[in-house]
Amino acid sequence: MTGDALNLFGEAGGSGATEGTGEEAGGGAAGPDAPLAARMRPRSPEELRGQEDLVGEGRPLRRMLDGGELQSCILWGPPGSGKTTIARLLARTADARFVAFSAVTEGVARVREIIAEAKALRRATGRGTILFCDEIHRFNRAQQDAFLPHVEDGTIVLVGATTENPSFEVNRPLLSRAPVFILEPLGEDALVQVLQEALADGERGLGQMGLEADPEALAFLARSSDGDARRALGALETASRLVGEGGRIDAGVAADALQHRFAIHDKSGEEHYNLISALHKSIRGSDPDAALYWLARMLRGGEDPRFVARRLVRMASEDIGLADPGALGMAVSAWRAFDYLGSPEGELALAEAAVHLATAPKSNRVYVAWKRASALARETGSAPVPMHIRNAPTRPMKEWGYGKGYEYEPDLP
């Protein structure tokens, strides 16, 4: 079984590039031993769920899927939202050679090989090549430039997939030639529909098992999957094994199936900055409950607690300042306490600091004044220090007027 067989709506699996004809790329049947998510991979645009804004009738992406003129594009969305499936359906529509390529495990040398093969195929048969570059954001801008001339001359149709904001991670020349289609996390209703279809499908799904599933159990699985159809189907498959043929999946079984699920937190991507922003704004807004929630999301997701500690120190200075001078000391102490205790014990010190900062009075006067002072210093960086406040450690300097006229404040009446 290839790595590709492990995916339904999300990213290409395995290492290296895989390829096939348009028909194969469009979702040939997975074997009976393949994971449920692979067996239920959508085989046509009509089977796609939860992306109606992109694949609904008359939408630009749907027109390409229905046989319109293909063009290079970037698919931006979270895991399990449909990026790989859409790329494969595009290849099937065009009857093109499909090459799946991972920017994590492959480099520009492999890109050159694929381009050479695409040119040879085009000369020999007239068939095109769709190059699906998974996690295209892992390529630096120079590496991304390797695609440009071949996208421009039509050697390949590039379909790039990314979980990160393309405006930050994909270079401008490539973005100007490849429109961005934004895939949203699948909503609860769409995920429930995916699960119901898997339960009913006797050919590819679990229909032959004769399972029953409580509506609240399916809703729980959907809510707990963070918009990821692959994860939801994986949890359903686990639940089916727990109850066996003819069994009933209730809320308790659904919870058991999800007991090993962990929060996802990308420590280098956009969500990393979204979460720290949420924590900062919750503290600034004096909402201790929200502050604790976002702190927990970050730590449970694998964020470095010392990064959080540094941010708490910054928040104490920026948003509280002299309104509560003890806040800075609290934040620094929490950082030191974590360094002393480590996880998980030291996390409580960070939680205490977050609550203290959230409930403290707020003042950004120091922050604003510092920004003004910094701006003024940039504008007047060469201005001389006034004579009366200059240092005068020697007699000649005193004779030159250094320090003349300075009055020592403690001695003043």
C-alpha cells in the first residue's frame, strides 16, 4: 500500500513523488484493507463535502473540475479539508499525468526530473502533467522559483497545497500566476454527512457491518475532529472496531475512540501567531478565563513554555506597566519558576501569571512613551548632549563647560 492510499481529503502521504494517469489520480478504488479514510476518498466533485463555495455549481474551481481549462493554482486550507483530493480530481478531469510531490522530502533536483519527464511526455503524446506540490510553503523562495518558467510555458500545471498563509509563504511571482483557492475546515454538518455516508456505504465504507450510531455520537466525533474529515473517519473506524459487527456507537464509545487525540499546534506556522495573539488580546481585555483557555491550547499543543513566559513578560510591560508595577515581577518570577520546576508543575506558575496579568489594571503609557522616544531618537540621533548634563571626569572637560550649570536634585531645598 502506498503512502497516497492513507489520505482522503488531505495531504499526500509517504515520501517522494508518486504518479499515475488521470484516471488513477482521480481516485482509483483503495483496497479493502486500506483505512476507511482512503476507501471513502471522493471520486467525483459531487462527493466532495463542505466546500460548496469552491466546488458548487458555477464556481471557478468547479468549472475546472467539470472539464474547463486547467490552470495552476494554490490550495490553502487546514489538514483534511480536501486539497489532495481536489488535485487528483483535476488530473482525472484533464486525463493528465499526475505527479504528487512533497516539498518536505524532495528537492529541486527532483523537480527538474519531473519537468524533463513532462516535456518528453508532451512531445511524445501531447498529454499534460499536473504536478501536485504538497506543503509548497516548505520550499524557500529560491526553490519556488524553479517552477516559474515551466508554469509560464505550460509544461506543467502546478497545484500547490499549503496549510500556511500563501501571502507569507509563497513568492509573489508564483502567486501572480496561480490563483489561491481557500478551503475552510469542514463544518460539523458536513462532517456528520461524511460519517453517515461511510456508515451506509456497503462497498467502500462500513455498511456491511450493520452498525448503528447515535446522532449525538456522530456530532461528537464531528466536533472533536477540528474540521478534518480524515481524522473524523479515522475515529469512526476506531469506534467500529470497539463495538464490532452489529454494534451501536454511542457517545461513550465515540469518546473512547478519541481518547488518544491530541491538539494540533504548528509552532512555526500562522496558527502559532494566531494563538499567541489570542492569549495577548485576552489578557489585554482583562478576561482571565479566555487567557487560561488560550494558554492551555498553546501548552497542550506543544508550544515551548519558555516562549509563552517571554511573551507574558512583554505583556506585563506593554499593557500593564506602572498601573501595577508588581505585574512585571510576577511574570519574571513565573518564568524562573518554570525553569526551576519544568513541565507540568511549572505550567501552573505560567497560569498564575496569566490570570494576574488579565486581572491587573491596564496602562500602556510606558509603551506609548517608549515608542515616541524611540522615534525621536531615530530622527535626532546625531544631536549633541546638552553641556550641563554631560559627564565631566577631568579638569579640562570642566574648563570646556562640561557639566556646567547642573544642579544635583537631592541637594536642592
